[in-house]
Amino acid sequence: MVAAIVLINAVPAQLAHLGRALADVEGVSAAYSVAGDEDFVAVVKVANHEELAEVVTKRIAVLDGVTRLRTLIAFRSYGAEDERYF
């Protein structure tokens, strides 16, 4: 299992619909609107790196309103619930 955190910047006029669109992307386990330099954080959990590339570049990056992405690949989980993924 590969997990990643995707930091997303968006066009302000698209913020209202983009959160739901992110949550509906296959491979995204959670999507959060956030305060700070980014507008959204998406948690992606997939089987392998190839699928991660697919989710980030072909499912998230192409959503209306997305202007910039930064992807952080997780190495290890320290939460008891998620340890089974690493």
C-alpha cells in the first residue's frame, strides 16, 4: 500500500465544488479544506506507485479549479489504525 498527502491550490471561484469532487476521486480516502498556503489536502491510499501517479496526474490534477499540486509520499504511519498500510 502506498499513501500520499496531496496539497492542492485552487481557483477561488471553484472552491465550493472542488472539495466534493476531490472526495469522489477513486483512490482519495479523504479530502479536507484547509487554511494556510493550500486550499485542500487530499489523502491518497493506493496499491502501488503507478496507481498513485494515475490518481495524482490523471484524476486530481485535471479537476476544474486545480491550479497547483504538491505530493508528499508517506514512508511510515505512526497512527495505530493506519499501521497496516505500511
